[in-house]
Amino acid sequence: MSKKNYVVVEGVIGVGKTTLTNYLCESWDAKPVHEVFEENPFLEDFYRDRRRYAFQTQITFLLSRYQQQEKLLQRDIFSPRIVSDYLFQKDRIFANINLNDKELGLYEKLFPIVERDVPVPDLVVYLQASSDVLLQRIDKRGRAYEKDMDPEYIQALNDAYNYFFFHYDATPLLVVDTNHLNFVDSEEHRLDLIQRIEEHTGGTTYYRPLDPGA
């Protein structure tokens, strides 16, 4: 197994990024890096009126993520392995969906300036799920500001994420179909997924568990 000191878990809202990040950190005695979305003062307003609050929300996220990434450059000698529940470059996915042309033009001038100082992961794990499954998981976790999540917005995000990672080649990538993978409640599923992550050797690979009811 190649040593993976910096692993990123990615996917659309509700897919299980943070949960898997925590399991990996527990298994590897690694340091978690969680996206601090609750500290964005515009997020709740954004979910109520995406057009009005898109730019403020996006720039706040970009700068917050950049500040977190800067800290990753100072690795902890007592916990050298890091697992993050977001990829910095995914910020662009949301920008392209949510910003108008003028806002996006300004954003695209700022993004390359901050991106050049961002550390590169040893592996990215992309968790996939259908939009229906994502909406079920979002509803199940019951976050107040997500209760009126627009299904069309989730579908647009899902399409954009799939497009982004279909063309992604900046790092090794493991794409995991989670529609029939329950790593939250099934220890067997969880251990199997962790093993596949550990055994990933490079390039892009796909893991698609079979539907147990098929």
C-alpha cells in the first residue's frame, strides 16, 4: 500500500463525506479537516434566496477554505496523516452554478491567486449517489437550513460534480458509488471501503457495490 498522508473525501451535499472522513481518521489515527460551513454568515440566507446571496456566500467559502488550506502546509509531526472532507478545487463547481457572468469573472481573477498555495492530496475519494438518495440522506440528517432544499439544485450540483470528476486528473482518484453502500450502519461495508481506499495505487478507479436486493 502506498502511503497516503493527505486524503480528501468529496461528494455532493448529504452523500456522507464528513462521516467517512471521521471513520478514516479513527482507523488511521489521522487528523480530520472539516469544512466549516456553519460559520458562513450568508449560508442560511443563500438557501432562501440563492440569486441574491450567491456572491457573498461563495467568496466567504473561498477565503475560509483558503485559510484552512494554508494551515495544512504546517503538518503536525504527531499526526502526519490528514483526511479532509472537501477538495479546495470544488469551490469552482459551486461558483459556476451559482454566480452570474460578472460575479464569475471577478471570482475567476481571485481563484488562481489563492489556489497556487494549496497543498495537493495524495488521493481523492469521490462519493457518488443519485439525487433521490442524496435528498433522502439530507432529509434524514435534519439540518434546519437544509429542510427546504430545492431538488433541482441538488440535481444541478450532482450533474456538475459528476462532470468535474469525470474530467479530473490532478491526483489519484477513487470513485465510489454509494447508492447501495451503507458505511454508516454496516461495519462490513465500512471496513471494505476503507480497505479499497488503502489499496488504491494510482490513476482513476471505480468501486460500485452491487444492489443486495437485485
